[in-house]
Amino acid sequence: MELLDAALDEGRLDPREHDTRVRAAQAAKRPGELAKLVADLPDRPGVWEWTDHLRIRATDRQRATTWLGDGLAAGVLTAEEHERRLAKIAAAVTYESLRKQLDGVPGPPGTVRERLFVTATDRERLTARLARALADDRIGADDHAELRDAVAAAKRYGDLDRASAALDESAGQDPRAEVIRRLDAAYADGQIGAADHERRTSAAKVAGRNADLRALLDGLTEPAKGATPEWIVGRAKSTLAKHLLTDAERKQTARALERALHEGRLDLDEYDERVRDAYAAQEAAQLRPLLVDVVAPAGAPERPDKAARRSAPGRLLGVLAVAGALVAGTLGVVAWRSGDPAPAPGTPAARTDVKVAWAAPLDRPTGIQAVGNWVTGSALIRARTDQVTAYDLADGRVRWTFPVPGRNELCTMSRETEDGIGLIGFGPDDSGVKCTTIAALDLGTGQLLWQRSRKVYEGGSAAQGAVSDEVGIAAGTAIVKEPAGFVAVGLRDNKEKWRTAVRGESCTAYSVTASGTDVALLSACEDKSARLSMVDPASGRVRFGTDLRLHDDDHLVAVVENKKTTIVLSTTPLVVRTSDDGSRTRDAVISFDGQGRRRATVPLSQDDLDVAPHQLPAPFGWSDSFIARPPRAFAVFGDTLIAPVMLAGGTGEDRLAAFSLADGRRLWQVELGAPVATATADGERFVVATTDARIRAFSAADGRALGDTRIDAPEDSVYGPYELWPAGDRYAISHVEGSAGPPPALVLG
């Protein structure tokens, strides 16, 4: 009866239909009869999602009428079409029929730009750009005529954007001249030989697309001050392999080796051998083994003496083990400047204020939502279902925008980025978005480096088809989940490196988690058993494996939120959130050692508190948080797990607690005075933003208060689900909903 009454209040049922159903419910004798009476109604009050089979809320019917009026005013609907659609909306019963009448009109939730009708103004703007490109000799007469016809015929923005992208990708005389100049300089510097120079220059003269020109500069990009020895030893091999050496860089390496000889770090035979190898090297990667034990990376302490150098690898492994244990990137991340000294216990935390430095314009169309974010270099990269946008952190300027091609929606993203590249997935919204295409996105330019098709899971558990953690990046390798297993390809070139199949006829691939040099592959079976394998990213070799049980709520959460509930929270050490099959605990975080053996279990529901009940996917949690790259509200410091907690019977996560990943003990707990809005780790501190507009830092070791910052900004600037990162002395924020209320992106500072 409550559902029927709620439907009457929301205008989904008129009084007559409500009375009819109430009488039928009172006369019902079997549960099936009751279920039919509410089959087209939501299972709880307050549901706003536009689910096809549900009856329409009165508010949404009125909004649909308004959006049609906007379409008429913008000229994308004729008066006759407007009147016809108004009549259809008045008669519509379910959201499926309502959506059909809003086709091509901005406003409805989930509407993507590609499906919207083109306005006359935007068509005229692109036509004018084509005319300027023809006059500037960027395109020829034939290309101009072809693109002009495509623009004139474009009915939807997907067609118009493809014509715009084709224009943007046309190579003009100035870009060709610049590439030839750079090729001449590379030849003079010894980066390329005469034959390679001739081949590349000839190709540049006839290149028709900017992508062809960029390919001709492969290996010639370089750091601002050149590939110095200090730069070389501080970079990963995958980065160095992309840089061809100049003669000057070879000489710099030889001088660094000569200094090492004079300082006693090398003997004469070692010096002679390394100098010969340096002058023969073609790529910067070939110089790294010659320098790594005698030159310190830029900004690092000087190398020790020769004896100490020989024992350095053991100490380095220890440092890497500690550094790799930190997991950051959580819902509403806020970071503290790690260079600041930590106050002594008992010292009052200094109070500072931050204000809005810049805010991006509201998203259009109304109702569009963000699905994930990255921050890399000096840019905040915000992904919506229809496009990816890079904002300059300094002033909010849009650096580039990548429109998702065709009639697709962006549906998955890699957790990490590497070498200025992120992975995205997109596909058609066909009764649930399916990520049928995986692509590598250059985060400096917004251009695709490559894309590949993949099969998607059909049938069975919805959890195995949920869109989070479908791809990962580690050590120059892109790892992609497929139904029957996993495939790994080169991050820059899409060349296949290895494949691995899941074991068991009733089992499928479930998720990918990659970070640094670790890759965790999780497969799942129909009986809810699972197998987690830690593999080497370069070869796919299995380092170890362990058996798990899928979280009990996986299927329900996947249906409601399109997310997975069994989550690898950290790869080093290995920490997993799932249902614990070793005890009566239903929901837990489990830690493992380096051989896959279980170490400790931290129940998320304890006698006196609940651990992060509002931060992890749950059957009736936030359904509007980032689905393509869900942030995590946990931090792992070595053998310590820190998370927001809520007292048993409470309503808000107004405390922090730390737990041992060695034995599951609670190590410390602090009160915050207000519920947690966002939280993350930074260095040796755990930083929390609370709903009273404060950002506080605590020692990860013992929970001491280390700092306090107040957000001095209008109340509608920062609220709702959002993700936030440090940016020097500023904080960058991306909201899920940016078309009404808070801005889609902003910076506090």
C-alpha cells in the first residue's frame, strides 16, 4: 500500500488508477498478484531515475513539456512537430514512451550530445570554419565540398562533430613546415640518420592529417633541457624507449661516466665499456643501465660511494615496498601538502582558508553527468558520458575536448594513468551501456592513440557486466577484460603482448586492477566463487593466485548502480573488499601476503561501529556517483587501513578509524564532529573534508591532528558527490552533476 500511495503522491498514478489498484491489493491472495500491481512502480519512494518500464512522475512529465518548448525556441523542432510530440507526452504512461518523444531534444537524463538535433547557428559556424580553412589552404577544394555537404546534411550533433573532427585533423601548410623543421633539427643533432630523415621529410610533404604528421615525430619528443643523465635515471624504461638520442646527449652521458671514474665509482675497465656503449646507443633507454648506479635522479641525494652503491638495490626494494603500499584516489579526495613539517603531539592545528579561484560554466545539456576523472600534470580531466574535457588547473581554460564518437556513451576508465595516457571505454546504450570499444587517450592533446573492439559479457550475472574496473595500466601495458579472459597490449602501440583465459566452464573474467608494476586479475563463477591472480604486466606470468568468494550483494549492486562490489582496494599489499567465506562475517576487507595467503580480516560491521557504510557500493547506496572510475574512500599505509566509520545506530560517518592489516585490530579512532564528505591519504597523513566545510589532516601512525583548513565558498559551490585533488596550494574539484547547482569543475585556493 505504501508504494501505491507514494506513486499517487508523485503523480505516477491518477486517483482512479490508485483506487483500482488498492482494491485489487486488498483482495489479493498470492504474492504474485501483489507483485503485478507494483511492477511498473519503483520499489521505494523518491526514485528519480528514468527506468523504461516505470510509470512517469508528474514532475518529469512537466519537465518534458518544458524541454520540448526549448527545442521549439532553438529551432530544432517545427511547430507541427512540437504539437505532435506534446500530444504524445500527455498520453505517455512509461518512461520508455516518454523518451521517444524527447528524441533529439536537450534535457532528459542520459541524453548524449551525439543524439541531439543540430541548431542552425552551430551549422553556420562550422560552415564558416570550412570557408576559412579553404582560404588558408588547410584543405583543398574537393575536401571542402565534401565536408560542406556533410555539414548541410547533418541532422544530429554526432554527424556534425564527425565533420568538425575531420576538419581539425586536416594537416595545413604551417604544421607540415613545422614538422619538416623539427626533422631537419633532429638530423643535425644526430637523432636520426640521412635515410630516415629523407623518408620522414618526404612523408611530411604529402601528409593529409595531423595524425600522420605526429607519427613522423615518433621518438623525437624530448624534455625541455634534453635527456640529461639525471633525467634518464629518474624515468621508467617505457618512457625512455620513446626518445631517440642526440649527439649532445650521448656526450653528456660520457662526461657523467668520466666524473664517476674520477670519484672512484667506476674502475677503468667499467668506464671504457660504458663509454663505448653510450656512443653506440640509439634510445635513451639504452643509457639508463649505464648511469643508474652512478648518477642520482634530479632532486635526489647524491649517489653513495662505490661500496655503498653495490648494496643500494636491497635498500631500494624496501623503499619501493613502502611507497607502493599507499592507495589514494577516493570519493572527494582532499590532500595536504606533504612538504609541510608535522607538528608535535598536542600542538594546535593551524587554521587556513581557501576560496573559489575559478569555476567552469554549467554542463549542457541539462541532466548530463560525469562518470570519472583524472588529474595529470597541470590539468583536471573530467569525463562525461558524451565527452572528455581537460581544464587548465591554473585558470580553468578548456585545453581540449574529446567527443565520444558515434552514438556511444563513455562507460569505463582506467584507475591510473601513465606517461600521459589514460584508457577509456565506450559503447552503445542498448538496454544498459556495453563498453564495446577500448581506446588509449593522449591526455596532453585529447587525441586517440588507438582503439580496439572487444566482446562484452552477455547473460548471466549482471555484476560481471558492470562497467567499473574493466581496464588497467601498469608498466607500459594496457590490460583489458574480455568475457573469457584478459588481453594485454602495448600502452602506446596496441600491439598484443599476452592473453590469459579464465579457468572453469561456468566462469568469466570479472575485473582488472593495475598499479605500478602489479596487475590483479579477478575471475568469477556462477556459484559465486572467484579466483584472483597477481600477474606480471609485461609477460602475463602468474606470480601467485588465491581463491575468494564474490560479495553477496554483487548482482543487486550491479543492477542498481552498474558497479562491482567485490573490489581490489590495493595491490601492494593485496587488500580486497568482499564477503568473507571464512567466518560468519558478511562484509569485510581481507589482506593477503605476497604468496596469496590470507593474513587478516577487518569486518565492516563491528560491535560498536560500521566501517565506511556510505563510501562503498551497496544495494541502496548513491546511484549517481562516478560509474566509469569509482573513487575509493579507503587508504592503505603499509599494514594499516584507514577509513571513515559510523557508530552503531548512527546516521553519519563522523569518525575515523585505523585497522591493522596484519591481525585486524583497531589501532586508533578519532572523532570529527561532523560527517565525512571526502577523505584520502597524502604522504604520512590522512586528510578528511567534513560537511561543516573543514579539511583536516591526521597522522596515519597515531591519529594526531596535523592541520585544519576552512572552505570559504558559497554553499552551492561544493556539495553532492564529487572528487577532489591537491594542485600545489589549491584543490581541484569535479562534481558528478554539473548542469544545475554546483559547477562541473572548480579550483579552491
